[in-house]
Amino acid sequence: MKVDVSSSSPILRMEVDADDFGKLFASMNSEQQIAVLKSMLDHMMPHQMQWDYIAIELEKPENTLTLSRLTSLISGMSNG
């Protein structure tokens, strides 16, 4: 994410959490969203085992809705 900050004093810390990133992603157009998804997949190539850890996290009860929504989205795309 590109951030331009103009300030006369030092900025010691800037934070972006998952919710902030989600809001930014939702505000992007479809081309930008695809570019982000592609970049995420490209950057994960050296870390293939991380997908296993992500899958384990998605199977936890607190992530049931997220897994269900992702599954529905992906299955809907493959049927279209």
C-alpha cells in the first residue's frame, strides 16, 4: 500500500490492521482487487506450507462463517 504523509514532525509508527486492509480492499475496483489477490498468491509461492496453516485456522469454530463464505464463493465461480 502506498502511503504519502506530509508532516513537520517525525512519524514514529503507522499501523494497518486486518480490518483496515479489508475496508481498503472493498473500496478497490475489481481490477485492483484481482491485482491484490494475484500479488498475495505470488508472494506466497515461497511459503507453500503456510496454506496448510491457513487451512487449519479456517477449520477452527471461530472461522466457520469465513470458511463457508469462501467455499461458497469459490464453488459458485467454478459452476459459472
